Amino acid sequence: MPERLGASYINDAGETQTPVMIHRATLGSIERFIGIVLEQYADQLPLWLTPKQVIVLNITDLQAEYATIITNELKKHGIKAHKDLRNEKINYKIRSYSLEHVPYMVVLGKKEVDQQTLSIRSLSGEQWDNVLLTDFVSRLKQEIAQRCVAGGSKN
């Protein structure tokens, strides 16, 4: 490789010599691979690969306890769930997590707490209301299983 690059140096005797080159690109290879994956999926990683699969959002502090329960239940089923209990407007939170490309957002208000259901928004723009937690978990597990079996293809 040093010869092909035309690399050389002058030794103590004043002679031109070709150096020994040691090349290791383990980290560089990983970085290139991640770049290729992000480019392939247009920054929207498949559900099985994304670090945040579900974000649970409360509208007011009155839903904080229910949001914590839902988040913990999702985690028990192996779903990478996080909660955002900040005192921010719900539209701000939704926009923030849309820009982060979080695949699913669970929005909890008074109605969802009273009925013990979920209101779900997907990154693709779909919305489901009055969803039972067990149905949502089944849907997520099925989507993860399908993508893993299909080798992560988008089709």
C-alpha cells in the first residue's frame, strides 16, 4: 500500500525509503456502515433497529402516573419505551419527537386515563384512538418480528 500511495521518508543515512504502513479501520468501517443504513432508511430506522421505539407523552400532570405505568409495561415486553412528562404543550412534544423520528408516540389525556386505553400516532402519520395496551404490544412485537425475519427490508 505505501508504494501505491507514493509514501516515502528520508532515513538517518539520507536515503529515501518506503515506510511500513499499518492500517486498521474497524471503527471507520462501522461508521461507514451506519452512514449507509441511515441513508438507506432516510433517517427513519426500522422499528427493530431504532433506539427509541415508543415515546409516551402526557398532556397534563394528571396523566403522569398512567404514563409511567404504560412505559413500564412496554419495557416489560421488551419494547424500547421512554416517557416525556415535561410540562410542555403536547404539540411541542409531538413535533420534537417527530423530528427525532420516533416511530410511535402514545399520547395520554383524561379520556385515555378514564378508559384505560391509548391514543397512538405513528411517524408515518397514522393515528389510532382507544387502543388497548395488549393490542399495541402485539402490534409492535409483530412488526419487529416481521422486519427481523425480512432482514430489515422496507418492503
